Amino acid sequence: MSDMPFPETPRVDALDKVRGRPIFGADDARPGLLHAALAMATIGKGRITALETKAASAVRGVRLVLTHENIGAVKSAGFLMAGGYGFQSFQPMLSPAIAHRGQYIALIAADTLEAAIEAAHRVKASYAAEPHSVTLDAPGTETVNQADTPLNKFLPEIHAGDADEAFADASVKIEAVFNCPPQHQNPIELIATVAEWQGDKLVIHEGTQNAEGIRHGVVTALGLEPEQVEVISPFAGGGFGQKNSLQMQTVLAAVAARRTGRPVKLVVPRAGVFHDASFRPASRHHIRLGADKSGKMLAAIHEVDAQTSRHDLFPGEYAATSSRLYGYQNFRGVERLVRTDVQTPGYMRAPFEHAACFAMESCVDELAYALGQDPVALRLANDTAIDPATKLPFSSRHVAECLRRGAERFGWSKRSMPPHSMRGEDGSQIGWGVAIGAYPGIIVPAIAHLKVTDDGDVVISIGGHEMGQGIRTALANAVGRKLGVPAERVTAVIGDTRAAPQHVTAGSWGTASAIPAAEDAADAMLVALAKLSPGDIVGRSPAQVLKTAGRSSLEVEVQKKAPGQPDAIFGRLRSGLPSIGGPVYGSYVTFSYIAHFVEVRIEPGTRRVRVPRVVSVADCGRVMSPRTAASQVRGGVVWGIGASLREVSEVDPRYGGFLNADLAEYVLPVNADIGSIDVEFIDKPDTTFNRAGAKGLGEVSMTGVAPAIANAVFHATGRRLRDLPIRIEHLL
Ligand code: MOS
């Protein structure tokens, strides 16, 4: 039955989703549920001097007003990137301290949501305000060189050769500074927790990318045993990095449920997504790129100043990707962190790679113009099979093919090189731009449990979280294909700490981590079935083999880790700690790549920028699930357009926090902003990386879109724009 051709199912949960069947965290509506609302700080920094809660308690139906004065023994669960579980180390409501505007200061639990909201408005705080700094250049910030912190142990600086000397000697030099704003991911599913105590056991329903992290985070915060906590998250309505760790409301909901003896549902309103969840930090990039007269890249230097919070160092990894774009002979990358008075920033789709590629790929375009070379030809000439940072080979790299196929599909040969040389029939300025993007190839450990029954059902229990990207479909197809069972009969139990240890699903490693482990489990099952069966099992389903053998079911378990990881990694996995392997794997380095070709049209009068068409060709190894993969790329391109032309979390230095904290004022692209997005895959398996041959796709898809747009805007107008988002006022 192994490896029989089998029709792929495009999306196993599609029918259920359109019928509203999947239960998301906040869909829980059982009788007896209390509803919670939050009161938030109205100063930029300082501390609470007095908190008046009597009026809140007096609202009819209010069961609890929780504040720092009555919360009891609760600890911070620690910061994800410093050995803890939270998106930040600062757990609000444990003291009168206010770290940033919009921080939670009270939680109300009430019989109805209306009563909870009403009471939250009646909480009155008095504060002692302190000066705050919320932008990279504000007085009062503190800049830390990442190499001088403990982060250097796992995120070293990138140093290859002597980039400064080579840059000084280069005959063609490009030097420029780029600014990327803070931005917030806004999944349609709001951050929400339902917490329920069943005796000594705490059950949490929450859409998350990290069920195990929430579990162990709550254990740490409340002083529980891991056996006492279960986290259930079959679906998340979008994550994008925001839901990759314990968030600050979960512990509060758990305390409220324990205090009231009732299940508590807490939905963080949209504004809380801006004020109290992680975000893409502001970053500034100083690039120096040197080449010889033929265009050979001799040196690149990438220095970054990125925003972090006062209480945590959110590590920067920008140069880790910019250093892997071309065969530069010398490279130097530096990450500096600027402490500001905000919640700790975090991972937001292609957190570093989007900004790093914007900066470097804009400079590469500038280099092409300085040399008078075609931007595609310059990129092809600087392609490499060897990673400049480590001198190791790439396990696979098809950048040249992405560029060639993309140029062909786009019609690049019809482009005229000089800026503002192409016009539409309506007089609009046309610009054609190109850029590549890259994202590290990462694998995390997984433990897979596979069960087949004589009625034909197959259940794969494994670490992984479904946020709409299609991991459940990829798992069902992979296991079904191996066992000769239709994907519809394969149930993937994921996002559930009762089923298997749940490593955080992020960093585009979900498929490359879960699928090889699931395929190993299916192979182990085939071996176990063969042992049960006197004859050949080819052509017989697992259920038929079981029936003949008189067995009702059969189970196997396998574990799999990244190449080079020690066995102790499974202990970390079970403890809910990030256990990330790669992108450097001893004898090779793995990255995914993409090339984007973009057309912009700029109206001569209004200077409105449109993006009527994009061609994107991705190198993500083997494509595991064609429909969801193409959908990932289109989503990444749409986000790239948003990140380049629309999105910014506005900051007023006088007040702190973020001003445009809703979907009306945080401007996103809409359907009318998106034209044709033509997606193609190289689809060459990288079996050095893993047996399935899959590399990551979710995040690489958005990298390189911003510079392709900025380069197209230059081609249309002759203007180099180095600050995102690019706006009409920059083109007047
Ligand atoms: Mo992603 S930003 O690594 O969840």
C-alpha cells in the first residue's frame, strides 16, 4: 500500500469551515460562562497611585474586579527568548507598575459582556507618570549592541572576511539608510481565552500557535504542575507570530475562573491587539554595498537599529538573511537593540526578512543603475551555491531559476531600462521592478502518534497548529498517501496538549517539521502491519489487514528532530520551550527563496500608486499541498503590498502607545488594491534538508515584495524611496 498514487485533497477542513463547524477559542458559549473585560492604562509610563473600583463592583452582574491589589500569588512566566514562555517578561497587574500606554490594569468578570464592559469603564486610576520614549530617536532610549548580550550565544553576529576594507576598496559604492515602521498583525480572530477549572485541573481554549507554551507558561505563573493544565486549540483564525507564546490575558482569565468558580471567557478587543500584543518593531537599516566595475559584489555591510522594550531584548536577526542573498565576498552584519517604553515587540510574518530584504534589495537595484546593468542580469551574475556567512553549501538554492522563470512569465525583456521611460495609455507612469527574498530553513522536533482502526479511520496526533495555512491538509494527504487511505479518513489531532507535545508553530517550519515525522510514523505503521500479516500488504488497506489479523486497532509512535540536534531536545519539546534547528546544519545551510516581479502604475495627477500585477516564483523545495501553497504565496504578496504602501502603527511621542488602534485607521489593502498575482513554484525537493523535501513557504512569500515595489516606483518616477510605507506625499 505504500506510495500508491492517490488524489490529493485540496483542503480537508474546507467544507466544515464554510459551514461554521470549527470551534475557535471564543466560540465557546456554554451556560454559566462569565464574560470578562479589561481596563487599560491611560499614561505612557509610570505607576498607579490609587485605584478606585467600587463603582465597577456595583454594576449589576459583576462577579469579580481583579487588580494588582487582589490578584494574589502570581508570577511572570518569563520571556520566550530568555528561557520563559511569554511574548514578554512583564506580566501586567502584578504590581502598580505601568510599562506602556494601554497596559491592562484591571479585569472584570460579569454575567454579561455588557456588564463587564460597563464596569471596566468605571475603574478609575490615579497615576504618577514618568517620562517615556517610544520612537528610535526619542530622548531617553538606550541602545544595546546585541553581540554584548547573552543573545550572542545563539544569534551571533555575521562576519565573513573584511567587509570594511573591501568596501573601502570597491570601485562602485552604494550607501543608504532605510526606515521600517512599527506594524501590527491583525488576525481576524481576536486574541481570546476561555479558562475553566475542573477541580484542580485548568482547561484553556485559545487560538494559538503554541499550546504547549501556554500550558507551561500558566504552570509557571500560577505554580501548578504540568499535569494540571490542558490547552486545546484545534484552529487559530490567523496567527502571523502574534499568537506564538503566552499572552498577558491568559493568566488573568485563569485567575478569574479560579476566583469565581466559573468558566471565564475573555476576548481582547481590537485595540488590545495594538496595545497589548507583540508587533513588528521599528527598524533602521544602514547598508553599504560595494562592487567592482563588472558588478561583482565585493562587500556588504548591514547595520540595524531595531526597537525593543524596556523590559526585554527582542533579538534581531536581520543580517542572518541579508547575508544569504548573494555571493558577496565579504559581509558584516550588526544588530543593535533600542530600548523603548512599549510592550515587547515580536515575530510578525517574515519579522526580520521583510525589512532586511527591503533594504538590501533596494541597494542592489541602485547598484544595477549605477553600473548600467539590467537588475535581473546583475542578480544572476551574483548568484552563489555557497553561503557567504559560513562557507558551507546550500542544501538547495534555485534563485537563478526563480529569476529566469519570473522574467519570462512577466515579460521582463520588454522593459526599457531608464526611469520614467514607460507610460500607460491613460498617461500613468509605469514602473517594473524586481527583487528576491529569502527565509531560513528551520526544523523543530516532533513526536507523532499514529493509530489505525479496523473501521478504516486513521488518526495522526502530532505537534502543529492550524492557523489557516493548511497544515492539517498537508498531514492528512501525507499520511493518506503512504497508507493508501483517502485524506478524508485521516484525522490530524493538532494544537492539543492532550494529543502530543506541541512545539510552537512559526518560522515557516510547520510543514518541514511535521510532515517528515508523520511520514516516518506511516512507515513504522506499514512495518507493524506487515508483521501482523502473513502475506503481502500491497493493495490492502490498513483496515483490511487489521480485520484479517483479527485486530481492532494498531498504534505506533515515532520521534524526529532536526539534523544535529541532541536527544535532550525532546525534553525541551515536552517543556514547551522553543527547540529550533537550523538554518545552519553542520555540513550545509538551508534557505527558501522567491523572486517577485512587480508592475506599478502611478497616476500623474494624484500620484496614487497601484500594483496591477505581480509574478512570484518560489523555491520552497517540494510543494506539499499545491492549493494551500499557492494561497500562501498570494497572501504573502498581498501582505507585502500592504507593508509597502499602507501599514504603519502611528506613534505620537507625546502620549506613547499606538494611535490608530483599529482596522479603520490601521490601513490595510482591500480587494480593489490587488490586481493579478501569478504564482509559480520551482518544486524541486530538497531531500538533504528532510525526507519530504519540503522547505518553508509561509514567510518567504512576503519577503522581497517591498523592494520590488520600491524598485518599480523608482523605475516609474526616478525617485528612490527608502522609508516604508511609500505614500502619495512621497511622490508629489
Ligand atoms: Mo511567524 S512571524 O514566525 O509565526
